[in-house]
Amino acid sequence: MPRRLAALLGALTLLALTGCAGTVHLEPAKDANNPACAEVTVRLPGSIAEQDRRWTDAQATGAYGDPTSIIISCGVTVPGPTSELQCVTLEGIDWLVDESESPMLRMTSYGRDPAVQVFVDTARVSSNEVLSSSALVSAIRMIPAEGECTAPDELAQ
């Protein structure tokens, strides 16, 4: 009987320590199995902009915050040149910024193959703070730049 009680208390303690933040369900990007994505995802930090990392169920992804405020996906379609989206450079990485779902911003790395997409809930966290995270910058720099923005802007918050 004491063993069962100890096992039950251990299970309850583990449940209390894990809290309510469950696994974030995401779909892997088309090129998620690219070896460069593995280099990126193993370098994703434990937290970004004071948002703690959460488990995801898709290859080459990362999620942060509870509720989720930052989603990172490597292996998305490499974007071509565009005049429809703002192109910004931050910490030496070029990003195409899609504000169509504001306050959610979708930023896709530009000039790198595979591409990395970062989806940020700007009502909860600053997109500049996310994209300036030194650990995230280091991870994305694992993918060599093959192109760049021709007239980069500053990223809006």
C-alpha cells in the first residue's frame, strides 16, 4: 500500500510541475526534414522574450508562451522577391513581414533556403524582441544567406 501511495504522490507531483501547458499541435512544413532545419531546431532556446518553450508535435517547429504567443517553423516555402510585403533586416537576417492577420505577424526569412517562419502574437510580445533574440538569431544563421532585401525597412511593433 505505501508503494501505491508513493507512486500516486509522485504522479501528482509530476502533473503539478508540468502545469496546464500541454503539447502544441502544429503541422510540419513541406521541407521540415531538411538537415538545415535540424541545425536550427536543436539550437532553439528554452525561452524567447520571457516566453517559455513548449513541446510541439511536429518536426522542425518551436512554440513559446502559455497561451502560445510565438510559433517557429523551419522548412516553409522559400519566398521569392515581392513588392507586396515589407522586407526588413534585423540582426543581419532579412524578413518578409505579413501583417494581414494583425495583431499576429507572420515573418518569413528571406534569402535563406530552407526558410524559417516566425508567427508572433504582438498583443503579447514584441516582434522586435523575438527576432532580436540572440539564441534565435544564432539558430537561423545556421542557414547561409543566399540573397537579401534590396531596400530593408525597420520592423514595426
